[in-house]
Amino acid sequence: MIDELKNIGLLTPIFTIIGVLIGSFLTFLTSWILKSKESKLKISSQLIEKRIEAHEKILSLAKSMRTTISTDKLSVNGEAITYPILFSTKESYSNWNSSFSIITNEHSHWLGREVTRELYFIHDYIFNLNKRLETAPDNNYIPIGIILRYDFIDMATNIEKSVLRFFDKGWRSFKIKDDKGRHKYPKKVSLDRLNKTNLFKRHLELHKYLGKEEKSFPKTDIKKHTELFNIAPNGLKIDIISLKEVPNIDNSGVDYEITFNENEDYGKPFVFGHCDLISGKIRFDKFDKDAKIFGVDFSAMRLLVNWIEENIEEIDYGSETIEYD
């Protein structure tokens, strides 16, 4: 048959037509593949843009949490006492609160899992804070901010770290994962973290500013030593307890460093802990080597307990509970 087609001169045109058809098909296929890849690349680029933009918004939110303003007062260490600017007034806090809700809701579906979990933790924190602020006078927001300053700095730092980790690795992912049921930290993790915040650790100090207008700021100045002692028959001071005001861990109030000396005439004073007049607790969190060897006389401990009982702040506060959504 091929010989017959060759004889009548049709073989060459047939091969030419077949070649044209194959070439056209290959051209179409190549064009379709390139356009498909180009479309996917364009969509991927838009997805990446959206995700990066969402995380940049969250970074701005974190910056607003850690931005502080000075009270023009100095702490006991000579450092400026500052508070988050969002606590300047009741209105400024309310505006920030609204902004937080709007930004997180608008961009939540573009965020990485770790960032989302940090935002939900902040949501739980704010939910608990807002319940306590319902009765707080406007003029008390600055001292409240002083007490909670480190909470907001810590939460902002955790957000920034999670966003930077996303920029380091997660931005390449085009998939929007369905994290239903995993968008929050496990309940135990969230509750443990909430309990470690000043909102709950310092709830007694905070309570002072929640009910009525309070002009004083959280204590920051170190006062003179307080000395407790008994008198021996020979007139010497014995069972000497010295108490020195020191800033507490977050500079939102004061603790008292406790020093013991058996006798004013001999012996070396040694530190054996701290106490406070909010909860009335004695903490054996710091002690010298001599404290382990010689101990503290029970008569001196009785003086300390009596002093705490006489000076403890009487605060009427309700039971503190953590709300977890």
C-alpha cells in the first residue's frame, strides 16, 4: 500500500499533514502546561503575599503590646518606671482591645499554627483581664499597666518569635491547613501559663486598683530597715530579725529581705528568705550558708510572724478564677 501511495505521490503530503498535526498538538500541550504552571505560580505568589501580609499585621500588633511610656518616676534601681502605652487611659485600652480582635479575626485563616496558638492564649488572657477591669476607674489604668507590663512584653515576645519562625520556614507552604481542634494550646498548658502571669500571681496587688480610684502607684522605693529583737537579761539585743524592702520580681510591689543575727555582740547576720505583706507568706528562697548550719531561733521566728500579722494589708477580694474559652 505504501508503494501505491508513493506511486501516486500521496505519501509525502500524508507525512507532512501528520507532522503538522503532531507539531500543533505538541505546541498546544506545551503552551497549556506553561500557562497552567504560570497560573499556579501566580496563585501561589498571591497566597504567599496574603500570608506574609497577615503575619506582618500580627507583628505590628505585638509592637503595640510592648511599646511603653515613662511615668517620670524612677524605680529603686534608678530605672524609669514604664507601662504599656495601651494602658494610658481606659479608652486607649478599649481601642487596643477592639483593634486586637479585628486584626486577629481578619487574618486568622492565613496564620501559621504556632502564631494562631499564641494569639488564642492572648485571647484567654485578655478575657480574664477584661472581667477584672469592669469596675476599674479610668485613673487606675496606669498603675494596672505597671503591674501587668511584663505580661504584655512576654506575650509580645512570644508572638514575635513565632512569626519569625514562620518567616524562616512556614512561608513556603501554599496550603492553608485545617487545624480544627488544634488551634489552641492544650488546656493544661494554657492554664499553667496563665497562672504564671502577673495577672494571677499579683492579683492581690492588682485588686487594690480595681474597685475605687487609687492615687498611689505600686511601691518602688526602698525604706529604712525594720529591726525586730528581744532583750536579754544583760540588756543585749538577741533574736535579731532585720527586714529590708526590696522590689519584687516584676517591680510592681515590694518584698522584704529577711536577715537573722543571734546576738548584737557577736555572730554574723545571714539572709534566710523573703516575705511580703500582701499574702503574708515567708519564702525560704534565698539563704546564706550559715542559715543551713545554724538555723533561726524560734523566738526570732515568732517576732517575724507577729510583725507580719500586725502589718499585713487587709484586702477584701473575691476568689480568683481563670476563665478558659
